[in-house]
Amino acid sequence: MPHETYRKPSDLPETIPIFPLSGVLLFPRWSLPLNIFEPRYLNMIDDAMSGSRLIGMIQSQGDDRVHPSLANTGCAGRITSYSETDDGRYLISLTGICRFGIEAELQVETPYRRVKPDWQAFVHDLVSPPESSLPERLKLVNSLKRYTQINSMEVDWEAVEHAPMETLINALCAGCPFGTQEKQALLEASSVAERAQTLITLLDMDVPGDDSSTLQ
């Protein structure tokens, strides 16, 4: 498992490439599939595969697609699945390792951006939280049922009932159609337990969703 390689901050790299993408979240121990097609990010994946295999997912802010502003916190993930399509795209999966703040953005000659991450506030990400520290599943399920009914969303309730709690919490945080600020608040929650409580609060606020959305 990727987390077995990273047990303390010194196991993590001093610099990482970043992939700014609004509305997309990566969490520790959570798998994120990505379809890479922009040349600069194809270059980034090539370089990552020959190096640490770590890239930092972080939400972009503003309308500048070339050099957008960045959120305060992102999450580094290791490339754990990789394939190339006939038309030159990369299909990868990232497994989340540890969140980070940005100590500094580096001046680079590569077409993609690179930062010096600050791992210190998130070193607890390297250890799985005990199930006993997480809220009761029933409380989360009840909030989810109300939210999905109001927003006409389909849910795999069998998966909701049987998925490990951390997996369920991360899946809902990533899959529910919250706004960028709400998603960033979920990412920045100090612990998985706090993330779950923030998620329940957002569900109970009855945030309008996209009627066509489906949770897997």
C-alpha cells in the first residue's frame, strides 16, 4: 500500500508538481481517477513517473486557466494506476497520501507549476483514524437521505451501508455537488471526524444540487 512508504514528513518530497483543478478533491487514502490530456500535464505525469510519482491536487480559484490562483491547502497523491490511450491521453489513478499547505511556489522552466509544500499541519494524515473516532453511520445516512431526496439524486444505498466510514465520508465529500468553497472547507477539516461533521452540516443546510447528479 502507498501509505506504508510514507510514515513521517521526512519520507515526503521537499517539492511537488501541482495540478490545479476546481471542484476536484483528493483525500488521504482516497483514490481519484484522472483523464490527462493537456500537454503541460502530460509532461507533468511523465516527470512524476520517473521520479517520486507524487503530484499535488489543489483547487484553482478565479477565471485564469493558464495561471490560476490556488487554494491554501491541497492533497498530494501517488500515481498508483497508469495507462496510455491510443490518442495520447493518460488515464491515471492517484491515491491520496497527505495534505499540504504551500510554503512557496517555485520558479520553474517546466510548463506545469511546482511548490514547496508544508506538511507539518497534516502529518496525522499518514495514520488511518480509528473507526471509533468517527460519527455514527446512521447520523450521516439520515442527513444524506434528506439531501438526496430534495435534490432528486440517486444513491447506491447498499454501498452507503457497507463502505468503511472513512471511504464513505470521502466519497460523499468528493461526489456531492457542493460549491468550491464548501469543498475546500471539507478538505481543510482538521480530522476525518471533523470532515464528517462538516459534511453533515452541509447536507443539513439543504444546499441546492444538480438534479442530474448521481452518487456512485
